[in-house]
Amino acid sequence: MRKVVHKRATVQPGGRIEVMDGDLEVGEHVDVVISPAPAPSLRSAWQIISQGSGQRIFKSAKEVDAYLAEDASLGRADVPFQRTHLPGHQSHQLHG
């Protein structure tokens, strides 16, 4: 017995729905169930990250530097990051 295959499709003009599966045999009988899918999320990665609880959103590398410097001055041991400059790049990367 073949396993159930879940496919996502977009309804075309005239209500047409097209599903293709290379594992189907010509003349094979199949059941088709149509269930409306939720709309895809149109949120950007930035929006998703900013909605996380306890997340800090920095607008610039200077804000990151100030935050890390403040934590270092408080002697916090739970901030294991150090700033690294990449040759040829003006952006900053944090490495744990």
C-alpha cells in the first residue's frame, strides 16, 4: 500500500487545481480531498524576530557595542560574545 502524499496547490482561474506526482501510475485510482490552506505569512523575518519575548533589537552596531560594554562593566558572565571585524566588511559579527 502506498503512503499518503500531501501536496499544496494554488487554485487557477476557473477553479482549476493541478496536482502532479511522478510516482502515480497511469490509470491508478486516487482520492482527492480539497481543504483550504491558511494564507502564507507575509511577515518579514525582522517582524518575526522583533515579536519574540525578551529579544533585544539593535538598530546599529554602535548599539550592540554599547550593550556589550555595559554588560562587561557589570561583570556579567552570561554574555559570551566578542565582536569581530571582518576584512573588507563594515558590518559586525558576533561569535559565541
